[in-house]
Amino acid sequence: MSEPPVLRWQVHLMKRQPERLPVLVLVLVGVPILGAWLMGHWIFGVAALWMLWSATADFFIPIRYEADAEKVRQRGWSPRVMRRDKAKRVVWGEEGVLLSPFAQPTRLNAFRGIFLWYGDHREQVEALVHTYCAHALSDTKPKKKRRAKTVAAKS
């Protein structure tokens, strides 16, 4: 049996959105210095730098993706893996697509889902999602809550 093809691509957000670079560098340098100065100890500056770097590292470091018939893998500062059969909902965007393990919208999408940036491979990524995540493509609308009908007794 032949193995299904593996799609690999890379997205470097800093190259795609260079207008954000000066602000992020200013924040990454300024906030830790300000935090250390205001709190009176250098350890607070190091903690602020670590927290900010953890939040913005995927902007500076290229994100590499690898997708096949079984799973999608994101490699970078915050690596993630999602098996295609775990995707319950697909949310299309202009810059990428979100594969969510939840059938309904939830705040946990950012932590449990995987966002696939298109980069220069929009058609291939869309084809991959249509092929391997077809079970999640149906529009899942939130269930409407039933309102209890109250019958007002007329006296």
C-alpha cells in the first residue's frame, strides 16, 4: 500500500506582518525594564520577559506544519497535534482555518484547537481540510434554548 501524501508548509508571521514588529520589540524590551524598575527587583523583569516571549514567540519563530491522513502537527514555540477524526468543527478565516475538537463555539478553542495559517498554500490547506475533515464541515449551529411557554390564567 502506498502512503498518502504528506503536506508540509511553513509560515513566518514576522515576514507576513512586518508592521507589527516595532511594537512587539518595544513591548518585549520596555515592559520587563519597567516591571523590574517599578517592582524593585530584576526577577520581575525576567518574569515579564518570559511571559511576553511565551505569548509572542510564534510571531518571531517560523511555524511549521505537517499534515497527512491521520493528523495535523504544528511545530514552533507552542507545538500541537490534532488527529483529523477529533475535529468536530471547522472555522474558516481569511488567514487560516481553525480545527476545533468542540462542536459548539467555546473559549477553549484557543487551547485545544489548532489554527492552520495558510501562508502560501491556501489551496492545498483548504483541499486538505475538505478531504480529511469532511465530517466536521457541516454547519453546526448552536442549539436554541426552548422557552417554557407559560399560560397565563385569565381570571
